[in-house]
Amino acid sequence: MKKILIATFAASALVWAGAAAVRAQDDAAAQTFEADKGVETIDVSKYPKEQQENYKVFSEKCSKCHTLARPINSLYALPDEWTAYVDKMRHKKRSGIDEDSQKTITSFLIYDSSVRKKDLIEKKLKEKAAGDKKDAPKADEKTAPEAKAK
């Protein structure tokens, strides 16, 4: 009898923990972000046919968990930003984003950014280049260990 009670308690704890995790994910999806307040659709009629098809996958998969306005109006624009973001979304429970969908969605978002977010891409690339220059050693600095010892 004692073993049955312990097993029942353990099973109940697992169910409760799972339900709490689902509620936490639902709460995060229910949050409103600034990007959620923007446009919720993109006119892709002038995009290449492949990207029009990719938009359909993006719309279907990404609207399961949050508004489409969130990625459409986000400040993500660079390919590495989209790659990391969609990978993060893929690993969320109930996202329904498999590896193929991840590639399709990422392809669409990178292409869309190249069309609609040209200024943001340019700004981010300039900031990145300025950061790289700041982190690089100056021309008159010697970086070899033996040079520093002198």
C-alpha cells in the first residue's frame, strides 16, 4: 500500500510539474511586446514564388505561439540573428517546427529582412564593423608574448 501511495504521489508531482511548465510557456507567449503592436502580415506578392511558399509555412508555424507581428516587426535582421531566433523557437515545446520548417522559416525571414529591413541591416553591419575595429589591436601595438616582455 505504501508503494502505491509513493508511486501515486510521484506521478502526481510529474503531472503538476509538466502542467506548470506548459502554463509558464503559455504565459510567455501571452506577453505583449512592442513588436506585437505592429503590422501582422506582409505583402509577399512580389517575392519569388519560393519565398511566397516559405511565407505560408512561417505564418502557419509561427502564429501557433505568438502573433506574427512579433517576428515581422522585430529588430532582428541579420542572418545569424534569424538563425539563432528560429532555432530557439524550434526547441520550444509544442512549436511544431521541425528541421525542414526551421530552414524554410529562416530562409523566409532572412529574405524578407533583405527586402524590408535594408536600413536596419546596414546600421547593424556598421555597428558590427565599428565593434570589430574597437576590439582589434592597434597597428602600433605588438601582440606577440615576447614583444610584451621587452
